[in-house]
Amino acid sequence: MLNDADLERYARQVIMPHVGEDGQEKLLGAKVLVVGAGGLGAPVIFYLAAAGIGHITIIDDDMVSRTDLNRQIIYREEDVGRAKAQLAAQAAQAINPDIQISHFITRLTKGNVENLVTAHDVVVDCSDNAATRYLLGDSAHQYERTLVFGGAVRMEGQLAVFQSSVAGHAGTACYRCVFPSMPDAKQAPGCSEAGILGPVTGIVGSLQALETVKLCMGHDSGLTGSLLLIEAGQTDFMKIATAPRNDCSCCGDQQAAG
Ligand SMILES: [Zn+2]
């Protein structure tokens, strides 16, 4: 049951038929893991806290640099040199003191990924490196969790929801079906080499937050089995269908047989 404070705080979304009191209760009961508190993580963390996701865990091992401030809008000039995960948790708690926020100042590794992923309903990939992305993609499939993937570099963004082993969506593409092999740094340069415009991460992160909120209410995402490509130079959004691959090393037949 929502109390009076909840009904006031969440009034503008509870009034909507898409949410209602039932949807808000689901949001308050949801557990979301946010991996990375950078350009994508900033809007994700802000919006999830504001919407009343009841349990948010933030993991990031990085400290704030001055070069982050063009896009990582959760941080201030005086935050340079301090741990992002802790600052992000404080900022989210300041927006919404009624939810539980945990943070870990560490990297996602093979050693901690199982405990972290299985303790949450939805995992949001806001990381900035291929090793973490593949680890998360494989783990989300293995532990039957929903993965909300986002990426942004230069003027381009990507977004997808992976539910390859989640009831009702089993057999849809996993992360590795769509991105079969880990690119090297030359093929897929990161923001530090290629650059990034802040609002592009804002768009992708905001869409990741939107899909997460819908999924936490039990709604379909609209991006399961799809990849959304954003080209910000021409303001072009294109949604393409993704297909599972039989030879996928994560979810394919060979994997199941072996
Ligand atoms: Zn696959």
C-alpha cells in the first residue's frame, strides 16, 4: 500500500493509466543494478531514483575527472578526484530519501558478478568497456535476468533490451548474438579517444531509464529482440530486429549441447 507521502511524491505518474498505484508498488519493490556511473549512468540513476525504484545498486570503480563534466551531469566541479559510485548514491538519495541505495567502489569481475546480478531483477549496462559488457551480457543470460544495454560514442548511440533466458522471452537474441566478438580498441574507440557530446549520452541513458521503469512494472519493453540505433547528427532513430544465432557461444545450440 502506498502511504500519503508516496501518493504525493509519485502523483504525476500514479495518475497515469500506464502506472497507477499498482505500478508504483511494483517500482517500489523492484531491485535494479546499475553498472557504471558515468555519462549513461548519470541520467539512469537520477530517473530511477526519482521514479521510486525501491532498491538501486550502483557499481563503479572510477573517480571523477574534469573531462567527465561535459556529460556526467550527476557530478560537480568540487567532485573531481572523488569516487563516482559514492557520489552518485548520495545524489540519488538526495532526490529520494525513501528508497534504498547501495554502492560499490569496485569493478565488476567474474568473482562478484553472480552475487550482484542474481540479487537484482533488472541490470542496466552503463559501462564504458567491452570486457564489462561481455561479462554482463553472458551473466544476464546465464542467471536469467533482463539486461538493458546502452552505448554512446561521438554522435552515435545504441540501445537494446536482452531477455534471452527470461520467461516469456526465452530464445530472443542475447548480447553475444548481436555483438559476437569483442572489438579491439581500434575498431570501437571509446569516448576518451573518439569523443562524445553530452546530450547523446543523456538521450541513451534516459531511454535506458524509461525501458527499466517499464520492465519493473511488468510491461514489455518494445526493445526486446531489437536494437535501436541513434544518429544524432541527423537526429535519426532506427529500430532494427535482432535474431538469435544458433552458433552463439553464449546462448546457441553448441553451448546448450556442451
Ligand atoms: Zn546468443
